[in-house]
Amino acid sequence: MNRTTTRTMRLFPLLVATSLVAAGCSSSKATGPAAPVKNTAPQPSKEAAPPPISNTAKAKFEDAVKSFDTQKKAKAFDYPALERKFKSALESDANLAEAEYNLGVIAERQGNIPEAKNRYRAALTKKPSLRQASENLAIIEQNSGNVAGAVTLYQEVLQRYPDDAQSRARLAEIYRQKGDHDKAMELSRAALMRDPQSTTAIKVMIRSYLDRKQLALAKLVALRGTKIDGADPELQHLVGVILQREGEVDEARLFFKKALDARDDYVPSHVALAQLSLDSEDFPGAEEHLRRILQADGKNATAHLNLGLAYKGQGQYDKAMQEYDEAEKLDKELAAVNLNRAIILHKVKDAPERAVELYKKYIAMAGGDVALSAESPVFGLLREAETIVNAKREAAMAEQQAKQMEDLQKKQQSQMQAAEKKQAPTSPPPPGATPASGTNVAPQATPAGGAAPQAPTPTATEGAGDRKNNAAPADPSEPGEPEDDLM
């Protein structure tokens, strides 16, 4: 059974205690919270009467109950203050089992389950007929997964009180959760025979019909339940669930809001309204409901994930990523975290490489290509991200090649400039000197020894005939060479 629902039903002893104050209590015994309940079976005659309670303890207890009633009307509970008041009553008289029980209820509402169990057991020790304490212990065991222990406790209550309707209705819920709808309906009807006003049995029947998709019967029983107790948030919520499954979304939203009007911290209706707001892209409205859910259960991974979606819808991408990180810390198997984180990296953060990794991780965690439909959006997103990655890779390669070409051109240009510098003359020729490319011979200075300078050697292009015909006249002071030419 839903956790919040069972807590709601377990508050009724405090409400009953309020009735006790209104009616007055003049006897010497403190009347237990269960006394005014209509379906309470007669107590066994062999049970010893509880010891008398001091007037001081009774006065303090009544004051604590009045404080609870005031806070209930204001819809704002100060559990630490209530706890102090009931502890003061218990310190005045340790036999006040009802104060012990109510301390257990307060501890459970604050999430301190071990303390609640100890208080319920202590209340039963002081007053074994305090049936609600046994029932709450059974509910705790049921919610913790110890179904066998819960069944044992319910059966013990039925042994003491054969006509108890609530325990039968709780047993019916256990059978419903196990899928035995025939037994669940049998026990629910038996509970209603003993107490026609048992909303617990009615809720079991509604859920059983919902499980079997019998919406018309579920609606019929639900409307009967709202007539019995229109202030029960779970009944209003169940009507909303039925209408939502029938496609009447707007009508369903109204009943979810009615549930919150009855109790503004009723988590299932906040969950339903948050989802409807996300579906209609009312992201601020979704954020409001999700924050209320996290106030009740800060370790709700799904709520953190959906809050990330609400932030993303409002363009607050960094906040969205923080919520996705928190969801992953709480539940590493939550595959949707990878999908939603990848979308932001892909579409907003320009990190398609990382997005591709996360898309593939999501697909693997979701069961792979076989488990996911071929039309799942994730495949299109993955292909798009991969296309971007490939385009970026090709662009990077082209840019690198262009840079290499530019560097090569710069290197070649530098080499050409260096070669040109080597070919250029180092300094201009001195004035009056004949350039190297000229044909005239520069004047030669006479050596110090007085010898005349020698004539320049003929070039290779001059022929032998030229040398003979153009020879200079012989110096008469020098002996001539013999002629060997033939005439």
C-alpha cells in the first residue's frame, strides 16, 4: 500500500483523541484513542483493567490533543512541539498508553521508524487492547517488505477481535498486491459487512478494479467512498486516476487538486499533477509540485530527474544538469538520466562527442536495440549527434591540412629569399675599375724591378693562323726564331 496513504490512516487515533476532549473525561481511567471508533470490537472479558491515570497526566494529554487539533485546522504541523507535549503527559504518568502511542505516530510522521516501532510496542505493553498500535506495527512491517510478519500481526488482531474490519481490509490489500484479487475482494466485502464505513476496504476494491482495468466498477465504488468521506485525499486521488485513464485529463486534474485541498502534502497527487504539468509544458507548475515531493522525500531520484526536465524547459540548463547528477547519485540504474543529460550536451553545450557516448549508454541500459522501438527518438538523436561529430572531425582535418600547406608555402618562400640573398654582390666595385664582365684590360702598374709587363695570353678562340699573321714585330735586339713554313 502507498506509504503516504498508510500514514494518513494512522493519524486517526489523534483525531479520535480530539473527540475524547470534546466529550469530556471525568473517569479515573484515561480513555484510549481507539475507544470512540465505531468498529471497535468488544474487549475480551478476561483482560485486566488498565491502572488509573493521574489527573495531571490527563490534563497534559488533553492539552497536547488540543494543540494537534489547532495545527490540523491550520494545515501546519509542528511535530517537535507536539512531541514535547505528549512526552510531558507521559512523564506525569508512565501508564498513559495513549500518549505512548501518539508519540509513535509523531515519530513515524517524521520518518523515525525505529522510534515509532518502540513506541507502539511500549503502548501495547501498557495496554494490550490498544488495537491501533498492533495495526500500525503490521503496516510498518508490510511497507518494509516483511509481508509475512505483517500477516502474523493482523491475524493476532483478528484473534483478539474477530469482528475487526480494519485488519481484514489490510489483509485484503496484501492479497491484492500479491495478485490474488478474488481473496482481496472477499476480505474487503467481509470488512464492509462489519463496518460499512470502512474506507480502507473501499480503497482496496477500487485498486483491485483498476488493476483489472474495470474502470466503470472502480468509479462506482470510488464515488461511494467520496460520499462516505469527502475529506479523504486518497479517495479523491483515486477518482482522479480513474478519470485520467478514461482520458478525462482536465477532470482528473480537478480531483488531484481536491486531494491536495484535503491535505496539501499528499505526495501521490503532487506526483500526478507534476507529470500533467510536464506533459502540457507548464514547467513552472511542474517545478512547484516537484519541490513539494522532494520536501517529503529528498532522496526521490525520479523527482530529481523530473525537476531537471522542468529546469530544462525553462532554459536553466546548468540547474537541470545538477538535478540529473543528483538523480544519478541516488539511482545509478536510472537510464533516463543519460538520455536527458545527452540532449543538453548535444543541443545546448556543443559537446556532441560526449552526447554520443551517453546516447549509447542509455540504449544499452534500456535493453539495447531489441528492447527499444525502432521509432524511439533516441536513435534519431544519436544519428544527428554522430553527423555533427563527423562534420567537426572533417572540418578539423581540412583546417589542419590548410595550415600545413600554409606552413610549407612559408618555408619555401623563406628558402627562395635566402637563395636570392646569396646570389646578390656583397659590395659595389671600386671607382674606375672595369667590371668583371668587360673586355678591356685594366692598366697594369710597372713592377718595382723595372721589367715590362707581359702581354696577356691569347684566348682559346684565337686560331694558329691568327697568331702568325698578327704576331708583333720582333725586337731587333732579340735573336729571331727560324722560319719553318714551306713556301
